[in-house]
Amino acid sequence: MAAFPATQRSVSHRWIQYSGCDSYYSVAADSTNVYAAGHPRWTHNRNGCDKEGPGAISDKGLQGFGASAGNVRLNSGGQARYSMSRANADDMIFTSAGLWIASSNRFGSTLCGGVGGHSGICLLPRT
């Protein structure tokens, strides 16, 4: 995944985030955050393809990044802030309440943001 400035001139990327060759299915962004979801298992995985490379951070299913520099959103324990079952976010949208995630619950999982019981839709409130 990469971020580019919105301008009508020749540009280069602001940042690139490597998942280790895994796929993203949906992306949502606001002015400060970018969330990507789908099949990823790691972030910062520049040197791994279908395996964890040096410096990779375990970050399954749903990944959060700072919009300006692509820094991974971590919790106080240094782990990825949000997680979700892989291949489960079909669509995402930001509202004033937070990030809404629509899911087909592929593979029967109902986990979203570390909480179970989300059948088809979940909300990650703004923090």
C-alpha cells in the first residue's frame, strides 16, 4: 500500500507499507488515519514475502497507519492497535462515530477489534 499527495503534477509516494505479499480488500481514510483490511498478516514486512521478514510487526486482518507518515498504530504494549480475522473486511467507511466495517464473516469468524460476536458489521469508535 502506498500514499500519494493529491495534486495535479508529477509526484512520488509519501510512504509505502509492505504487507509481505498479502492482499488488501478495502481501505478507509480520514485526515489522520488510514485503515487497510483484507488478508495481511504483517506490517513493515519489506523483506518477507509469504513469511515474516526482519523488522515485521504482526498485524493480522486490519491495519491502522498514520496518514502523514504511514506509521503503524500501536497500543501501549507495542502491539498492533486493532486486529481482525483475516479476509473479513469487505467494506469500510469513516463517520463521526468511528470506523464502520462490513464483513461477510468469511471462514465463520465474528472477531473485530479483538471483540467477538460481530456478525456482519462492527464499529471501532474514534479514540
